[in-house]
Amino acid sequence: MNPNPQATAAAADAPPRSHPRAFEPVTLVLTIVLSVLGALIGIVLITTLGVSPNTAVIGALVAMLVGRIPVGVLTRMRSKHRQNLVQSAISGSTFAAANSLLTPIAVPFALGRNDLVWPMLGGAVIGLAVDSWVLYRVFDSKLLPATGSWPAGIAAAETIKAGDTGGRKAAILGAGAVVGFVGALFKLPTSAAGVGFLGNIWALAMFGIGLTVGQYAPDYGFDLGGNYVPHGLMIGAGLVALTQALLLMRTRKGGGDGADQAESADGGPDADGADGGRTVQAPQLRRGLLEGMGLFLCGAVVVAIAGGVVGGLSLPALVGWVLLAGVAALVHQLIVGLAAMHSGWFPAFAVTLIFLIIGLVLHIPTVPLALLVGYTASTGPAFADLGYDFKAGWLLRRDAAPWRPFEIEGRRQQYLAQLVGFGVALVVVAVAWKAFFSDGKVPPVAEVYVTTIKTGLEPGTMTTMLLWAIPGALVQLIGGPSRQMGVLLATGLLVATPQAGWMVLGALVVRQLYTMWRRRGIADARARKESDEQAENDLSLVGAGLVAGSSLNDVGQLTKAL
């Protein structure tokens, strides 16, 4: 993951580069148009098929095609950085519309409280805004490093680079995309295989094991979901993961670790290249998370007032509700973000369900509980999606010289582009929700939340979950914060997509065999290391292609939904 050597050598002498702006007229117009498309795709698929596809690759491809039109200012879209801004906006719009806005407001609607839809939409907007702000502040920290997997981000970046340079890499990526698309047509989760070629082997192995066990346990008469086993494991793993996150927020005596504190006089890649130092250090991580906690609590107060919770609860109960809502929002986004970073999948539905169950155990009344669930559900997906997009931008900007200012400015412009996408998503949802809901098109997960609220829990549910929390905590503790083994095991059990476990585990086997095959006959340690790096690069392209192809098929499901 080293920066371009030529860029490294020239970093000190090169004039500062100016990153393209999100609000340049051509970029902004294309961003708005594609964000409308992304929002519509998101709400159609989430209400009909219950899924929300990653449209980043679509955005990148459209931006490339526009850049090839030989008409004046349109040629500016040939810039890979402008393409990155556009793909950031359309993917943000898709996830914001489907997951962060429409799903939360569907909860009070499905409960029969149409009068709470607009207050819930206001709360969801706050959750979405804080969600993205926190990720912007803490991306490329020890908790959420740019060097993490973020599989969809790699797919988007490699797609853009392939369109820009062509050659062998484009051929490998294209072949992987074709395989991913065709496999997805035959209902195979090829994106899971793609994920297996990317990221930490231990984390992915636990993810694959969870997927496999989740698929086959019912065949042996054991209903994991019905017994809340995955939820219990996630509670234990999540608590340990949060503790590990708090420990990462510490500033060590002596100025922190070398990776975070490395500096040089010229600000070149020795100090801040792609693997020479993170752009977010422990104090900034701590400040970002504390700001997020404070903002989420303020958002909970707004939801309580707008939704009428203030009048229905005693003062101690109201304070407890606000604290639980704020903590749930922050915990939800972090667990979803960590799972997405390592696996490319995020268990947003299941983690929200955990807090719903906690609310039932605490005997929170129906309406306050529905608003709590909606507010919690508004966080997480946009957090994860912005991480994917920042990862794509980080990969595309690695050859810049000097690197750090260009990377920081590029990340800021991506954030602004995503805010445009969020704004478009809000308008689309505000205009379209009534027509969709009146036609019976409500996100299936919202109906599950409401059914659970109405039916309540069987006796002993919380005890069962707490018992299963113990092994979840142990696995997470053993793996440490860099592997997130407990969170990934629980994620696999929760999503339990058919055949996905075999795809992940098979990809890991292929990955190891290909690495060993490339090393054959090489005795020199340095040469073996270079061989391993080349093997990882090749397999990363294959994995990115599989994820990109699967994403294209997901978007293609729009015709089926319509």
C-alpha cells in the first residue's frame, strides 16, 4: 500500500495540487441528477425487495461516459477525482433515502401513527447528519483506518482506475466483474467471494464461519434467530468492541505511537504517505466520538419533543429514554461501520433489533419505543457508505504530491458531495413516501420492527441473549480490535445469506493457494515479500471486480421491482 515512488521523490518540490470542487457547475449538476436516480433506486428496492444496492459503481461508470463526450466542459469529468465525487454522491443518496430516511419513518406509519411520520423524518435527518459528520471526523483513525478493507470502496476505486488507465489491471477487473455479474444472475452471492479476496483473513474467516453455521443450523433443528443466539453474540462482541474503541482513544505518553505521530519538515510522504501516518490521531478520534455522542443526545431530545414523548413519560423515564436513544445511535453506527469495514456487509437491521429488544425488556411504551427504533435505524448505513467512498478516494489520491493536504481536501470535497446526495435524498423521500406507503410499499424490516413491538418477547429472552453474549465477548477479546472477530462472527450469523459462507471460505482458500503458488522456488525473504504483495494486488483486483459485478446486478434488480 505504498505511495507511488515517483510521487514520493517529488513530494517536497511539487507545487500544491488543487483538488476538484464538489460545487463546480458540471460536477454539481451531474451529482444532483445521479443523486435523484440513486434515491429512487434505493426507495424502490428497499420497499419491494427489502435491499438497498451500492450504486457507487453506476455513478463512476456514468461519470466516465459523460467525460468521454467531446463537448467543452463535459471533458472535465475525465478526471478520476471528479468521478470519485459523483460516485460518492449517488451511493450516499441511495443509502440515505432507503436506509436512513424511508425505513425510520416507515416504523410509525406501520404502527398506524401517520401523525408521527414527519417528526420521525426530522429525527432521521438529524441521525443521518450526525452519522456522516462523525465518520468524516474519525475516518483514517486507529478505529476506522483508511488501510482497512472497505470492499465496496476498493471496487469503486479500481473501476475508476481501470477506466482511466486500461491495460492488464482493467482486464483482470473486467473479468472479475463479468464473473460477479453472471454469478449474481444465478443467485450466487459473488460479492461475498469478492470480499474474501480483500481484508483481514482472520476477520473474514470468522465471517465465513458465521455465514455457514447460520445457513445450515436450521437443517439440524436449531433456529438461531428464534433463540436470539446471533443477537446475544453481537451484544457481547459489541460491548468488547466498544471498550476496545475507548482504549484506542487514549493518547499514549510520549506522543502516541509512531504511525500516528510521524512528521517531517517538508510534510512529504515520509510523514503522511499512504502508510506513513494516519490523518486522524487519538485526540481527534476522541473528540469526534464525543461530539457525536453529544449531537446524538441533542437529536434524541428533538425527537422526544417533536414526537410527543415528553408528555407521555415521567422526567426520570424521559431522561433515561434520551440517554438510551443517544447511546443506541452511537453504538449502532460503530458496530455497523466496523462490520462494513471488514466484511462489506452491515447488520443494521439486527443491531437495531437488539436495541428494540432492550427497550421491550425495559418496558418502554409503544410509541416511545417505535421512535427509539426509528432514530437508531437512521444511523449506520450512511456511516458505512461514506467509509466506502472515502476508501475509494484515498486509493485514487495516493499518488498525489504533496499527499496530506491533497488527501484532506479531497476527503472534504467528498463529504460535501455526499451532503448534496443526502439533500436530494431528503427531498425525494419527503415527496414520495406517501405515495409508496399508501400503495402498500413499506420496507419489510420496518414491519418486522412493528410486529416485534406489538407481540413483545417470550420469557427468558434477555437471559438467553446474555448467556450467548459471553462467547461473543471472548471471541472479540481474543481477536483484538484489528480483527473484530466477534463482531464478524455475529454478523455472519445474523445475515446468513445462502451459499455466502462457502463463497467467503472458498475465496480465502484460493487466496492462500495463489500466494503459495507465486512464492514457489523463491528463497530470498525480500523477494518472497514482493511476491506476496503482487499476489495480494492481483487478488484485490479480482475481488473488486466480483463486488462491482454483483453491485451492477443489484441495481439491475430495479426492473424486477418495477
